[in-house]
Amino acid sequence: MKKKNPSNREDDKEKTNGPKSMMNKRKKNMKRLGGAAGLSLEAFVNAKSNNSSSFSNPALIKKQREFYKNAKYVSKFKKKFKQQHQPNELPSDVRPSEAENENREGSKMMNKNKRSKNSLKELYEKRREEGEKARIEREAILKAKKEGRERSESRRKAAREKMFKKTRHGQPVMKYRIEHLLQLVQGSNENSTDKNL
């Protein structure tokens, strides 16, 4: 076993902490400069055109960013405030009479409702008919499968009963066994001739 020197341990710590310390420094710098987003386009252009020291001063950049955020919030607030306190009614000479307006809207709504009701009814009928057809087809397929299963099961039962028949002395009846073997051979011959063709 090798002995570890204390000087090697310090080197190991520096190696493991190296990338971590770099990441920490980078994070601190990003935080100091105001985040990963960087400058807004306007702030960048202004800083470049003025050639002032504000471009390189993170404190001023941070203040500008806060100022822009606050200005945005204030403008949003003013817009909402105006919308709430603005009168919703138009002057009487500009707006049409209410009766005419209601008649137009009412007739449009009635026509839309009639069309939509008819089209919805037709769609519903079509879908129901299609569903009914699909259900009938599925039932027919299931019924055919079930009948086929029952037929094959009854054939197997009959063949099994024949195979288990015994003579008076307890010997198996060879007639049925030989017939069964003959059927198997004929079936295999038919399959092989079908494959050759």
C-alpha cells in the first residue's frame, strides 16, 4: 500500500476546487454585472455612442435596468387606469339606434343557431350511424370467431373420446387411432403439395 503525502492532498484539493472556484467567480461576476441577460439594446447603443464610463460601470447599468423596469410597470398601470375610468358609451349621434342594432344581432344569431343546430344534428346522426355499423361488424366478427372455436372444440372432444375408447379387455381400439394417423399423414401431404405449387 502506498502512503499518501500531505503535500499531495493539498494538490488534490486545488485540482478538485479549480473548476468549482472558476464557476463561483463567474457567477459572482454575472451577479455583480446584473445577471446573465446582459444589457438591453438601447442601453448598449447609448453607452457605445456616449463613450462614457457608464458602459463599464456595473452600478450604473443596474440602475438603468431598474429604471427601465419601473418605467414599464408605470406605463402598464397608466394604461389600465385609463381603461377603467374611460367612459364606455359613445356619443348618441355616432352610435346607431339600439332597436336596429338588436334586430341585426338577433337575426344573425338566429341564422347562426339554425345552421349550427342543423349541422350539429347531421354530424351527430352520421357519427351515430358509423358507430352503429362498426359495432355490428365487430359483433359479427366476434360471433364468427366464437362459432369457429366451438366447432373446433367439439371436433377435438369427439376425436379424444374415440382415442380413449377401449375394448372389453382394456386394450385401445386401434381403428380410431389408425384413422387419426391416416388423417394426419393426408393433411401433411396436402400441405406439402400446396407449398410445391
